[in-house]
Amino acid sequence: MTDSLTIAYDESDYPFNAEGANKFYYGIDAQAAVIPDTGIMLDFTTPSGGNSTTYPIEVVLKALDDANDAATEPTKVVLVMPEGHFVLDQTFNIDLADYENLSAVTIMGHGIDKTTLDYKGASVAKDGFLISNGANLELSHFSVLDSNNNAIKVTKTDGVYMHHLGTIWPIVHLIKITAHTVYTQLKPKMSSSKIAFLMVQLMPVFMLGSQKK
């Protein structure tokens, strides 16, 4: 474990949102998202009569249900969210205990500046992601903007790997920075080696965002 982490970078490594007065960086994302051949490509296009602020969450939950039902043995599933800016008002509330046939779950986008989940103005959703009761979870290559509470919260899950994530509150990002952009509650009886691995992996993520208070 270290008290600080220094990463060499070039200015071109910072995707930048220059719209309006609230300019901000998405963070270091020099590594391109690599979409595996086995990835399930999700479509967030809202059907006629649907609710665009909740439909993407429905798509993710249905994909998990379908993968779990189709599995005949412990299976790893990779869900790939599409490119785009999606304004949402529902939490991605995922209880991994509901998917007993899935041994590992990855939820990824196409890049922290390419797949953005925007909760600005949300009246119902508190957290962006609320994931619990699982193992072998990977989240990568997307951003959560302006959530009312935690951008990403994971509890009671053993083996969590988060990388190339943006957790951003554009309006207040210069005011106060805290470590509540990503919240994890370690599963009981987790070994010290797994705790160290998790904390090392999360250190770069904490530097990407800020939390409004």
C-alpha cells in the first residue's frame, strides 16, 4: 500500500467537456476500451411509449436475467453499454444473489467520455449504481454524472475491480473533493490480500471525481 500514486500523462490523455461554463476533465483514459468477442452489446434506444430515464436500467437487468437463465454452468457475463449520453432517473439496483448461475459479471462502456450516465435533475434515483451480494464484479469505461448520493456503491461483494471510471459532479468539482464517489463495503471474512488489491485498484478512481455536500 502507498500513501500516494503518481501517473505520468500527456495533456491529450484527458478527454474534455468544454460545453457551457462548467468545463471539466473526465480523467485519465489513455487506454481504449477493449470489447471482448463474448460481450453482450446492449441497446439503450427507448421504444415508442417507453421512459428513456428508466429504460437503460431495464435493459441491463433483462440482460442479466437472460444470461442467468441460459447458463447451464457457472458463467461469466460481460455487458457492454452503448456509446451515448443517457439522462437517467433510476438507480442501477443490482442484487447479484438473484443470478446464481453467473460466476462473474462485467458491466462496461465504450470509454469514460463515450458512455455517460447523467443523473442531473433526478428526482427518484439517489445512487447511480447500487450493487450487492456477489463476487467477481468488474466495472469499467463509463462515467456517472451528478448523482444525488453515491455514483457507484458496491456492498457485500467479494472481488471487485473498478477501472477507467468517471464519477463527476461538474458544477461543484472545484469546491470539495471527497472519497465518496465510489463506495464499497467489503464482504465479511475477506482476506487482507484481497482488501489490499481492492484498495490499490480503487485509488485511481478516487482521483477522478468529486462529491457534492
